[in-house]
Amino acid sequence: VQVLRDRAAWERAWTAFHRGAGAAPAPAVDFAREMVVIVNDGDRSSGGHAIRVDGTSPGPDGGLVLHATRTSPGPGCMSTMVMTAPADIVRVPRAAGPVTLAVRAVAAPC
């Protein structure tokens, strides 16, 4: 989980996320009221994996809890044999405290 609370950090992360490959400019964010969170689920050895932020709730110490769903291929499912790196980028209300991640794992049916 990467929490971005200012424009400069957001622009650097946006460029890195797109590997500098001529990406469009980073979307506008009102950092006085919002922040950006990148949830990266790491490298996977096949397709069919995803991570999605479903919502938020207040967390301890003025923080924020991100509720996410991690999807993987179900038993016996066929998937592409290619390296993937599931990620989600979300704009959320600004919180001064820590950001934590609560993940629900599901297996996609074939």
C-alpha cells in the first residue's frame, strides 16, 4: 500500500506506474481534501488475478481502512501463462492517520 498525500509524489508514482511510457498526465486530485492510495498485490505467475478497492471506513488514530477484494483463478481454471502485477489506484478522503488494508480473498469460478 502506497499512500500519496501531495501532487509531486502523485506525479512520480503515476509516471512509475506507467513505466514512463508516454502516459497521460496524472489525474487532478484536491490534496487538501483527498489523497491517492495505490494497492499493489505483487507479481503473479499467471493471468486471472486482480485486486480491487471496494470502499473505505474510518480507522484507528484518525486513519482509514481500505476494504479490498483479491481475486484469483478458481481450482481447475485455465489462465494465461504470463507475469502479471495486479494493482488498483484510488482517490479517497484525506486522513492524517495510518492507512490499513482489509482484504477479502475470492476464487473466480471457471
